[in-house]
Amino acid sequence: MENIFLKRLEFKAFEEDSVFSKIEGLNKFNSLNFKKPITFFSGENGTGKSTLLEAIAVNWGFNPEGGSINFNFSTKDTHLDLHNYLTVGKSVKRATDGFFLRAESFYNVATYAENIDLDFSEYGDKSLHHQSHGESFLNLVNHRFRGNGLYLLDEPEAALSPQRQLALMISIKKLIDEGSQFIIVSHSPILLAMPDSQIISFDKDSPLEITYEESMPYEITSLFLNNKNRILSHLFAE
């Protein structure tokens, strides 16, 4: 439990007219304890996973669009104020590193990094814009994430092939061994299989801890792979 920097979340009650009271994954969310060095938020689109991760990031001091605590830029002010309803329980031990990484705004993070002339050795020795999306994403994790940190990843699989997702799992394991904590929003049945992790499902009436085999990405992928012809025939039946 040494590398659990973020130990607990608690929510204040939402006003009836609040936009958050209409999001099923959030409107019955009272508290959450982080028990493992890796926590996954999993669930259908629109259930509040990424919104909650962004609120955690802002509460921790990260830029809403991504980056480290030292990144200070805004291309569009679209983040919600969920962090105002959130109370964060921190460990006595402090993280010495951290990063909020969003696949959807990765281009903006890369542009900001170049504009302030950050050392490219932290990003694979060349401009992030001169690398493929997946290559730059992995290079940032491998060269910029220093360990003993809190790392928030929002749907990293959007930038990564299945093979590169396996490579990311190796990098995450190394950083966990160096005392880090990860909170990851993911639909990937590959990433969700990470050992020593907890999965919080947003597909229920309120967020609920589930096993890997109970996760929707695993169930749907397993069903499809084991019944491919029958499912395709049903989908395309006239």
C-alpha cells in the first residue's frame, strides 16, 4: 500500500438542477477507496468515467487538458466543475511525479511541450509531432514518467494497437514497482487484465467494484471471439 497516494474520494451532494445529477454513473456516487496501485474506471460512454478522472486531475493540480502539474495552457475551456464537489483523501507519503494523459488532447500537450522547449530526451529524443501517435504516447510514458508518481490515463488504448497495449502494460508494471499509482479509464479488455488492479464499473446504478471477468469489455470480446460467425450472421441478417 506504500504507493497509494490517492486513497479516497468523497462527493458532496449535487443540486437537483446540476448536470452531474443527470449522469447515472455519478449521481449515486458517494465515495470510493483506492485499494490497489492500479485502478480502472470501465463502463459505457456517457457514464461519467472521464469526467470523474478529469475532476481528480484538476483537484490534484493537473491541467484539465493534460500534462504535468507544471503544464499551464488552455486551447478550449470545456472542462466541467465536478472537482468542486470532490474531496480527495491523500496519503501521508507524497508523490514526486505525476502526469495526466488524455489520448484526445495529446496533440495539444505535445504542442505545448515543444513551445516551452522541453528537453526531447524526455520524449524519445525527438519531437512528439515527428512520431506516430502510438510511438509518441509510449515514448512519453517510458521517458517522462519517472516513478513514485500519480499517473492518470484517459483511454490510452485510443492511441495504441493491441501490441502496443501489451508494451504499455510492461511500462506500467515497471512504474508500479518504482512506487507509482495509476488511475486509468479504459474500454480495453487487454489493459483491464493488468494484475494487482481494481476495476470500478460505471455500468451499474452506482459505481461498483467488479472482477475482470465481470467487465463488459471482457464479456463482449469473449462472446464475440467464441461465437464470431453466429454473431456476424445475426448482425447482418436481412
